[in-house]
Amino acid sequence: MRAQSASVIRMVKEASLAEMALTLSSLWSTCVSTMAKNIMKRFDVDGDGEISLEEFQQVMDADEEDEQ
């Protein structure tokens, strides 16, 4: 009975970890997607859908305060 209980507890923990990983992955993907869209809006000056070297340098030189 004890081994069976431990097995059930282990299965619940693994399911919870899998659900948490899926949730975190989903949240992370959403955050990255939103950030990428914001970067493109702000730094893709010529509107070609790509970040040129000059635009990339602007991204790297940007201060956090500039974003707010």
C-alpha cells in the first residue's frame, strides 16, 4: 500500500511539473513574441520586417528608460 501511495504521489508530482512546464513555455512564448513585436515597431525604421545592422545597433544601444 505504501509503495502504491508513493507511486501515486510521484505521478501527481510529475503531472504537475509537466503542466507547469507547459504553462511556463506558453507564457515565455507569449512574452518573447510580444517583445519581438515591440522591438520591430520601435527599431525597424524602414518597415521592411527585418532588423538591419544599423537598426540592431540601435536596439543594443537603447536604454531601458527609453522603452518606458
